[in-house]
Amino acid sequence: MGIADPGPGRIDFQPAVYEDLVPTGRSKALTGLGAVSAPRYADPDDNKHHVPPGFQVVSVESDGGVIEIAARPKTLQRIREAVEAPSIGTDS
């Protein structure tokens, strides 16, 4: 569980404690993110990770391998839009 700050091709992830979302541990940049899978509803196997009811799960390719993200449907949509947005850079 944690706080995700998505951007084009990356998510900055800060682990957090339970529902209070008190930051713990070190922040980690998940980079090289590619296509986001179609969402699926959390199943009984996800319950061992304490995924709340009504959350959906997506898989995302990253530099470090496949990661799974569970969140409410609207939150997953915002993450998908941010991660799949083209990077804005300056070419000189």
C-alpha cells in the first residue's frame, strides 16, 4: 500500500502504512513503464495482499519487470492517462 505520483513513463511510489497513508520507507521511482493491461477485478488470490473490495488490478511493464497496481477504477484510469501520456521535452 502506498502513494503513487504518476507521470509519463514513470510512477514515483512512496510506501505507506494502512489506510492512514502515513509514509514509510524510501520513495522509489518505477521507470520505463509501458502499456498498461486492461483492468480486472481483484480475485481471492489478491486478498492475501489485503486488496480492498471493489478495487481493480492492472499489470504494467517496467524496467524492473512486471508490476501490478491495485486501486479504485477512477484512480487506475488517472494513472493510465498519466503514464501513457507522451513525455514533454525540449529538443534543441
